[in-house]
Amino acid sequence: MAVSSWIGEIEKVLMEDNNFYHMVETQLVPDDDFLANLLVTSLQLRNRDAVVRSRERKKMYVKDFEMKSRYLEGECRRLSHVLQCFIAENQALQIFFFSSP
């Protein structure tokens, strides 16, 4: 085989290899759609996390308000009972002082 034939074969292989690497490199370079989709996906994940945190905060606020409501309802019942006691004591004192000569 002639030397020029070998050189031609080597050049052909090298050119094919160069085209192969060029194809691989172009496939690895992300395009605008890929970057846009990646950005949208990233934003969706962050938004989903924010929604989860917001729902957890809302649950905490609701539980806190429910506890405060139960406390205030109990305090209202207690004060109502105290008021009834004062009204009864006042009536008893009025009867005692007005019935005395």
C-alpha cells in the first residue's frame, strides 16, 4: 500500500473523529429551550416549597388562634361566674341592710 493511501485513510479517520466530537459538543451545549425549561422547573420547585411553607404557617396560625379562642372562652365563663357571685352577694347585702331596723 502506498504512503499517500495511508495518509488519506488517517485523514479520513481524523475527520470522522472531528465530526463525532463536534456532534457530541453541540449536543452537550444546552439550547435556549433547555435553559428556559430548567429555569421554569427551578421556579416551580421554589414556588412549591413556598406554598408548603405557607400552608404550614397557616396551620400554626390557626392552631394558635384556636388555643387563644379556647382560653378566652374559658375566661369568659369564669368571669361570668364571678359576676353571678357578685350579683348574688350584692342582693344578699341589700336584703340584709334593708331588712335591718
